[in-house]
Amino acid sequence: MPAWAAALASFASGRALEPSDILAYSTGPLVIRTHCTASQQFTDNVLYSSARQISDYVAVFKPSVAFSVGKPDSQTFITLAYRASSQLYGQQRQFDSLDHSARLELELQGAKLTLAGRFELQDVSSVYGGYSSFIQAGTGQAQGLGALAFDRIIYNLHQKVEYSYKPKTTIYAEGHYNGLDFRRRVDALDIDTVRATLGFSWLAFPKTRILGELFSGQTSSGPNAAGVLKSPHVNSLGGYIGAEGSFTSKMKGVLKIGFEQSAYASGLSALSSPVVEAEVSEEFSEKTSAKLNYSRRSTLSITSSGQAVVSDFASAQISQVIGTRSKFVATAATGYGHNEYAPLGRLRARSDDYFRGAAELLYRHRLWLSVGLAYEFESLLTRPSAGFDYQVNRVSITLTVGY
């Protein structure tokens, strides 16, 4: 029986209608969950621009539904989820958008073999800027790309196969693909990256594994406008060593440090750089927790053909539950990113610095109902200045319904 039919039957029988009758429903191994957030936001810089700074109120509505079989870490776990995101501007109606996102996750565990995968597809038409463009070294933002560049498709596919070779030793293979495809002719490049990884993990301590990985990948770009030359592929080769699991009784995460060598298809060297992936969380107490993240990687710029970039990003977040009834949660977060452009290319002397700060107070009225008040600040500085610097302030109030 679907969720709406269960709710109708509940009403007809005179039984009090429970939120779970509408927001979640299970039959056998299948669980259906619905979720929705509605927020009213004010932003003082819609276009992430210093030359054309426009402020506006934005109404954001994000309904979603997820179908799940099994539970995470069980022998069989499959989730299919869909989310829509509608953004309606009070005055700048030309920037109204409706984004779509679909995600499939699966994990199948056998006696020695485990298969896990994540497949995500996004059809996006909202304003392109902020951190989403910074990580692709596309910091020309909306002012440089034009409104037509907002329409884009994002692909993210990841597959992992693990084999338990010995009680403490696991070997694995991973395949990863991500892509950014602008749907119209604009002065920006589509980017596609494919990477294959071979690795092992060894249980060195009761809750901590040592990792070793070798990877090989290729990044390609394609023009969307006449007169823009297609840049050569960039091939990369590298490896990591690291650890994952529980480092102390209250600290867990993953830390991988390595080196990556990349070169153009012609054989000309592109970049040689250390690479890092780190994610650590700490439970200081039942009410206080913190997260730290740091990544260092190489990529291609979407605004300069063949331009290789090294990108660093670090972030920190701390959450505090307030009160004896644990109804309020306060969260503060900050982030800093730096892009350094390779010596070869049109932007060879350029660097970018990105800053972000945010604070939120959340009131959890029920397990399925919460209200939040948030403030966020973003800033970009480019050297030498190319007119792309900007600052953004946002204030929003959000209502969340769902499990």
C-alpha cells in the first residue's frame, strides 16, 4: 500500500494520523521516504560579481523522495533517490530555475567479495558561481560566462570492488568518472575525468586500516564556442598511502597523502604535485562534535583551454547541541581554497583565493520537523586582478519536513 493510501486508511479508521504515515512507509524490505525543505533567502550578490552586483530575495523549494531496500552495511543495500530544486527570484525573474538530481547507490556483500557503486546525474540551470565554479577553476563566474552558461549537466559515477584476501587484508579496484557538460554554446569548456585505482587495506590495529593505492587517469576538455581550440588530453599517474578508521576512541576518518604526475597527450609535462585527501571527525561529547576536511588535487580550468591547475581546499565545522532537551543545534563552519595555475597556458601567472564562513541555529521541533536560521559569507580574490573578485552575503530561514 502506498504512503497516501495508508494515510487515507488511517483517516477512515479514525486513528490519529502520524507523520510516518505520510513521510515514510515500509513494506517488506522496501522503505519509501519523502523529504522537503522550503527556505526564504536574501543574497546581496546574485551573480557573484563585483562589476554587476545585484541583490534579491530567493524562494527555494526542494522536495525529494527515496526508495531503499536494506540498510547501509547490510548484505544488500540499494537506494534510488530523486530531488528537485526550484529557485524563484523576487525581482530578477530571468534567473528562476528548476534543477533535477537523481542518485542510485548500491552495496552487495558476499562472503569475500563486496560491490559498491554510486551513480549521480544532475540537470542544473541555476546561477553558476561560488564554490561550485571555484573547484573547476572556472572563477570567471556568471559575469564571464554569460547567462547561457547556467544550463549544464553534471555526471558522477563511482564503482568499487573489494576482495577479502585474508582476515586482515583487503584488495580493491575502483573506477570513477565525473563530467561537466554545458548544454549550450558558451565561452567555457566541458570537462570529463576518468580514473582507475588499485589498492589494498591492512587492519594494522583493531579499528584502523593502513591503505596503499596506485591510480591512473585522464582528463579531457571540449569547447562550446566557435574559435575556442580543443585542448589535448591530460594523463595522470600517482599513488597514495594513508590510514582510515578510528584513530582514537572519539576520532575517526581517513587520511591519504600521495603524489601525482600529469602530462599532456603530446608528452609535455603538465603538473607534478603532492595530493592529499583528509576527512576527520571528533566527538568531544554527546553534544559537541567537529569535522575537518582538506584536499589537494589537480584539475583543468573550464575557462582556459589546456590550463592545468592545482587546487587546495580546507574546511572546518563544529556543532553544539544546546539545552537539556536537545532541541537547538548551533553550527559554525569555515573554508579556505587556493588555486595555483600551471606555468603553461593563458592564465599561467594567476592564482585564486576563496573564503567561506557560515553559521546556523537549528530548532528541532520534532524528529521530522525543524526550522533553521543561517548566515553565509563568500569571497573570491584573484591575482592579478581580472575583475572577477566578489563578495556575497546570504541570510536564510529554512523549514525542513521529513526523516
